[in-house]
Amino acid sequence: MTIASESAFSTGGRLMSSHCSRLYPKTLEALICGVRVQGGDGDGVRRGWGDSPSPHSQGTGQAKMAGFSVDLIHRDSKLSPFYNPSSTRSERARDDALRSIARANRFNPSNFNEPNNIVSGVNPDGGTRTYFMKFAIGTPPVEIFAIADTGSDLIWSQCKPCNQCFTQILPLFDPSNSVTYKNLPCHTKPCQSLILTPCPTQKDECPYYYSYNDRSYTKGLLATDTFTFDSTGRSGVASFPEIVFGCGYDNGGTLFSTGQASGIVGLAAGQLSLVSQLSTEIEKKFSYCLLPDTATSASKLRFGADSVLSGEGIVSTPLTLKQTINTSALFYYLNLEAVSVGGMRIKNTLVAPNGGNIIIDSGTTLNFLNIPLYNEVAAVITEIINLNPVQDPRGVYSLCFDKISFRMVPEVNIVYHFTGADVAWKPLNTFIELDVVTCLMILPTQGVNFYGNVAQVNFQVEYDLTRMMLSFAAADCSQH
């Protein structure tokens, strides 16, 4: 993504001259060049942070009025810089399953009593079904390619100078080159919401450490800078100053071992997430429409007015925000009442405290059901198909059938019955064809139920955090 200087630096349609981006010090730069730094509380934090932040969209974005949209790029689509033509679909599918299992296992009750087991977030599915988004940080803007994850709160990117960094495809962000970058003092609300140790005495900075369940981590300084989104919608470029993010100088772990993105954009409901920081500008609404990895176009992530669903076939269900026992992130929960298979309704007997018994998550690929419900669903599917199950040769998927024989059976209709919303799956949401077997993309769990991103493919999914409702609408996402 290339962001033109006339887009990144315009103020009310006035193009800044080239010398303006190189004046120093930063205060003089802000005064002369019109960089929008006002609106804070004097310490570089957006006014009302964590409660009702003031709108500070700048440039041509007008984000509060029109909303904005960005591309979501599937890890293994041909549009992705990480596309590997030598990787087979079966290899990718088994990577999906293994990483989804690792993510879901974090919620297994047997892990709750492990010492030192509190983590900041659950690692995004680093496998083939991860979705990435492009944006830019700083003035002048530097392109970032990051994982979009509704199961993480923190926004962060690798930064120079990097003591330990994983390989990334784009150049590292250098905060010393950005005239709008500012380290956050330790006493600020964003810093206090994240750090677990006393403020350092020598420097008034906010060191952070944010870990994931696979022991991947990012360590650095919490800061603010301008974020610019090259909107694919009607609003053009959307730019927001003073976004809080982690500038990571020490980052590692298996999540990033293969050299992929620059960092993560947290879309969960915690105070540090992009959704929360832009809550006023986007009217606490966002949506996405996910395409499969075989698509030749990008999926869309929409914010504000652009995100609102319209038309026929929209169903809505209450949305609940909850932390799990062993993570600090705030997850999106729905209430799953039952699952229907071929018209047979199977009740979900799992009753969760404070409402919500299934996490809807863009960072987990597969779907997980508690063992009693899964066993009933699998038994009815097997009865309808009237084929003997076979083992997945690699022992990853739980319910599989001979691939050739499966092609001869009728379509299996599966419906998830959420409170007030029935969501009917299509075949691409239900089964995946591997080398010699076709397998159900639902797995059993002893922990929390998950509604993964494969179940959301070719659905518009809208999060309305004012009404606390989540809406689905079946769609051809190549047209949305």
C-alpha cells in the first residue's frame, strides 16, 4: 500500500509543502504543518481515553461521518506476500487445526490452576487462515502489515532499534523518524491499564510486556502516534492522531517464527484495542466479510457507518463481553442455545455464568463445541451421511469420511441457534476436503466453545457495541 503525501498530510484540502514534513522540533512541526495534536490531556493521550474519546480524525478521512473500510488479506491468498504455492491445502488445513487446538486449549479448565499461567492475550491463529490488514504509522507514514484479531486488545508493531525481532517482510518502524511519535509517561491511564509492575524511577516511560498463550511475546514502550488507513470505501484516506500502541523492541516466540507480519491489531473490547480507541469516531461499530483462501480479492473490515448491515436476511443476537479466567483480554461471547443437524435440534446444555457460552473469534480458524454437544452433533451427522467414519491419517480432525465416498452423499444442513438468531452454514463452513479424507470443521473441547473464522466465511458480521448486539447476514463477500 502506498499512501500519497497529499493524502497523508492534507488539512481541509490544503496540501502541505514538502519542507513542512522535515521541520524540527516536533512542536514547531505541529504548529506550522497543521498536525492534529490537540485534543489530548497534556500527556499525549487522546482526551477521554478509555471512556468516550473525542473524535480526532484528520486528513480526508472524515471517519465519524462516513466510516472507513480496509482490506483484510488472507494469509494464503494469492494477494498475500506470504503466499506459498508449494503448500498443499491438506498441509494448510492441518496447520489450521493444530493452531486452533492450541488456542482453544488455553481455555481448558485443567490449565486454570497452572502457576504463572496468566497471559495478556490468546495467540492469533498463526496458521494459514490468519487475516492481515495494512495501515501506516507515523508522520511521514510507514506501512505496517499486521494480524487483525478480535481476541487481542493491544495494538503493537516491531520498532527500531530492535534488540530481538523476528523477520518481517516490511522495514521496521523507526519512531525517531516520526514527528508525531511520543512515548507515554507511566502515570497515564493506558499505561496503568497494561503494566503490572511499579513505574520505573529513572525514566518517565511506560515499559510493557504482553504475552500470548504459546509463549510468544512483545516487549517495548507504550507510545502514541498517528495511524493512517487507506480506506477502500467512500471516505478515502482516514487518519487518526494519538493512537496508543506498543512499540516492540524485543519480540519473539513461535507465533512469529516463520517471518510474517509486523505485529498485531487488537480488535477485542479492552481499552487498548483499536475498536475502543476509535469508539466515538466509529460509533462503536465494526464489521467484516471474510472470503475463503481461494478468493482472488480481499476481504473487507469496515468501521463506523460503513459497517452497518442492511437488506434482507439479517439476524441479530445479544453480545456479551467477558474475560476468561487465565487471560486479561476481553472476549466477545454469544449465547448458543442449540445446534440443528438435518433438521434435528440438539440442545446445548452448557450454561455459562453472566451469559454467553461461546466465543466468536476471528483469530481461531476452527469451531469447538463442548464434548457432550459435540458427541451428539457428530452422531447425527454420521447417521445422516450413512458412511463409516475413518481416521484422519495425521490424527488431527475428529470426524472424517472417505473423500471419494463423501462426494456421493447429500448435503448436511447445520444451523447454529443463537439467542434470537439462527445461522445456517453452507458446505464451505462445514467440511474440508484433505488428501484422502473429508473432515468436519468442528472439534470437541473440554473448555470454552469457539465460533471460528471458517464458520464466518461468506457472512457479513457486524459488532454493535452500543446496542451490544452482533448481526449476521449470509453474503457473497466478493461483492461486499
